[in-house]
Amino acid sequence: MEPTRHKYESDATMDLVYHQIEQALEKMDSSSLQNREKIKAILRRYVEGGISLDEAYYELLDGELIPMPQRCGMSAKIPLTSEDEIRLKDKIKSKLAL
């Protein structure tokens, strides 16, 4: 399977996107009902192929459903693979019972 192409120039940025979406999924239960429904709707569209990972990320940011990332984060970054994205979609499907 060919890796998904994202508009991000660096793997470090893509890693941040992946982890912030993962955090939104994990913190969803502690969110307000309204925010929970917004997060579910965005992640459902991503899993079903209606929007890309990039679009899901920006919709979560625009809706203030995930925090704006810090500009300077010093940590080891591991490039994402297509398998990472499949695992993320599987987590979302499991959490949303899709």
C-alpha cells in the first residue's frame, strides 16, 4: 500500500497532527456533549473517507476542539506510515462504534 500523502512538509508536523487527533479521541468523553458530538462528526467523516486527516485536524482546530500546538516542541519525531493512519482510523472506529 502506498503511503498517504499529506500537505505537511515534514514528518514532525504530521506526527503532531496524528497525536493531537489521538488526544481528542481520548479526551472526548470528558468534553461537553456539544463538543463530543462535533468531534464525533468530524472523526466519522475522516474515517469514512469524506475528509482527509489534514482537513479533520483543521476542523478540530477551528472548532477549538483541540488546543493550538506550541510553535517549538523539542522531542524525537518518528515518521508516520500508512499503517499508523490505519491504526488511528481503527481507534476512531472502535471509540465511535462504527
